[in-house]
Amino acid sequence: MWKDTRLTDLLQIEHPIIQAPMAGASTPQMAAASATAGCLGSLGCAMMSAEVYTQTFQQTRALTNGALNMNFFCHAEPAIDADKVKKIESILKPYYDELGIDELPQAVPTHFPFGGEVAEAVLASSPNVVSFHFGLPDQEFVEAFKQKGTKILCSATTVAEAKDLEAKGVDAIIAQGWEAGGHHGFYLKNHTAAIGTMALVPQLVNAVNVPIIAAGGIADGRGIAAALALGASGVQIGTAFLTCEESSVPLVHQNSLMASDGSNTTLTKVFSGRPARGIKNRYSDDLNKLESELPDFPLMNTLTGPLRKRSAANGSPDFVAQWSGQAVGLNRKMTTAELINTLVDETHDALARICP
């Protein structure tokens, strides 16, 4: 069905579509449904302990024989700046009081760069695919996965990052454009290059020899067809899955997604300390001017966690991290399997219009 089969052959999937990992939003049910439908099902595992990871992987594997991708962060250890922490705590305290939350959590990391017991658990589970965000882990882990036959994916936001990833042995590269929702995966510089998907994909295709996976601003078959026309071997889609039946994002987040046309998304550091695209709300509007003064990722994630949870429980979007890409206006309410079947049909229709 697909002329370029490099990605489908590599990952042993029917369709060149990856359901994005999306830590905190993807579920075993979503990943299993994606895999069973012939795509690469993914789970965002960056915030899991080794024990939780093993339980979650086993639960997902029990639901499907399809290909599964386990995703992790490779961020730098945060430097704890006491002055920055004290200042942000004073800014957040009135919000905590407003929502009736007694105490701010201690400004310590609640999740860590890939390694240690988590790495051991992942290697023991032997997933079909493992993917990374914010660069790769130590080369010893890359080699260990290769020895087990696990395929390795990683995000790149520039040509320089793509060349670096290829040299370190990745099997395919996710070209993450500026339009993408959630955290942007840049890692060679300390800021995003802000290159759009349409400009990024063909440059990466020309720069490296491994398959390129387009990500960012893709939510229907027309977007998939466009990515394939640019030379991508497949796509990774996230935001479109957030309103699927199997998504775990709060209802208030899903309602915001369904009401958005993409014009109200912004790239912000105020929820986690690292740039991520989401729908604007009261909290992001209030704090965006302070981005240069925030504690390092993921300390802000710890400090804002209770606010996000309580706000969602109250049915208010004011403090919820409503991650979203710019193509959110194309979102639909359906099951994961229905979305994938629709995407495949739409892509073939779009390709037929281009090359009848």
C-alpha cells in the first residue's frame, strides 16, 4: 500500500504512522489499539519508576502482539538555584492559596534522565522500539539496545542534531517541527531553532541516510501525504490522539482542544521549565514574562504539579498544561482504531489526488 516501505519494514508495522508517546496522556489501551491497527503504538515512560514501567509494559503487551515503542527523556540534570526557587515559590503561593492547596512541594526532580534501574527494566523487557527525547542516553545503552535487536528512534529539530543522531547509531529520526505540541526535543543548543516541519523534513532527508519521520502540524491524511511528498518515510502524530477515547488527558483539556483552531497555542516554559507547545490559559499568560527566571527542567514540573491536578479536578483550564500542536483545529472525537483507519483512508485519497 505504501511506496516507501523503509519505515514499515524497519519497525515491522503495516502503516507508516507512529502514535506519539505523550507522557501523561498515552495509555496502554491507546498504545495497544494503535499497534493492533497496524501502526507503532507508543507509551510516554519518562516519569515512570522501574517498577511502574515494568507493570505498564506488561499490561500493554498483554493487549496486543503489535509493535510497541517505549519513550524516555534524556535531559540534563537540573542545577538547583535557590534564589530562582524562592522567587517562583513566592509567585506560585497565591495560586496555591486560591485553589486551597496547603503546601508547595519541595523543588526536587520527580523524574530523571534515562539510566539506572529504569534502563535495566527496559532492557529486560526488550520492546520492539525505544525512543528518546532531548538527545540520546549514554552510548552504552544505545549499544545494549542494538544487541537486543530493539530499534532506536530520537527527535531532531535541526540538521546538526540529525547528523549527530545518525553518527551515534539511531535507526530512524523524528523530525520535530515548530508546530508540534508538547515538549520540543532540541538538545545541541539550549533553545529551539523554531524550524517548521515543512522546512525541516526535506533538509533532514538530504542530510542523513536513515528514515525520517515527520512530526508537528500533522493531524489528517492530507498532512501525512504532504510529509511523504517531502521525503519522509512516515509520520508521528500526537495531538490528534489526545481526543481519542483511550486518552488520559483531563476532560477540560480535551474540551479546549476541540474548541481550538490552533491560533491560541504558544510555546512556553512555565509549566515544566522547558519549552513546550500548549493552549494558552490564565497561568501561562501570567507567567510567560518570567521565563528567563524559572528553575531548570524538571523542577518547574514538580512545583506546578499540584496546581495542574487541582485545576483539572475543578474542571478549570486555568492551570492545566494543555499540550497541543498547531493543527489542533482538525481534531476529532473517536476511538484510536477509528482515527487510524480514517488517517489511512484520507492519506490514500490525498495521494490519489496528487498522483491519480
